[in-house]
Amino acid sequence: QVQLVESGGGLVQAGGSLRLSCQASGRFSSLNNMGWYRQAPGKQREWVAVIGFGGSTNYADSVKGRFTISRDNAKNTVYLQMDTLKPEDTAVYYCSVRDTTLRQYWGQGTQVTVSS
């Protein structure tokens, strides 16, 4: 089992920055992919970014060039640096990880609100 605790959400003006963190704990040897999703009011949850164990990254087109995902394997933590935020980035952001069996786990979500 893997437990995920997210932090770093909040209210920011358009053009500002926020950094989300997600720390994993529990019984596991290592984690496979770690990533972020988001869900805006009235919309389906969408994938934002992913990072592999070795550091390879991929981003949704909507955040490419503005968001940066990174991880610290020693701390079992994944980060999402969000720059040049836009009102349309407003959503609940969820951390998600897969263990070595590829089972997927979810965090509780953290609210990000970008005011215009």
C-alpha cells in the first residue's frame, strides 16, 4: 500500500507561480511513474504531467513550457512547479503514482485557484 500526501496548493494571481509536492509513504521498495492530474469544476479529470523513475518527463500540451515535474527518489516525493499560471489552470490537482506492480494510487487532492 502507498499513501500520498499533497501540499502546496493555494490562491495565486494570473502570471504567478505555485509549487506542489506529493510525498509517498507505506510499504514499497520503489515507485514507478509519478504524475499529476487535475480536475476543474464540471470537467473530467485530466492528465497533466508524468515522470519516470529515471527522470524522463512528459507533459500535456496545455501546460508544456509552463509546468515542470521533478522527483526526489530518496524522499519518495514528486513536485510540480507551475509558472505563468492562468485562470484556466484552476482545478483540484491530484498526485498519482504507480508501484512496481503498476498498481495506481491517488492523493487526496489540493486546490489551486488562479485569479484573473
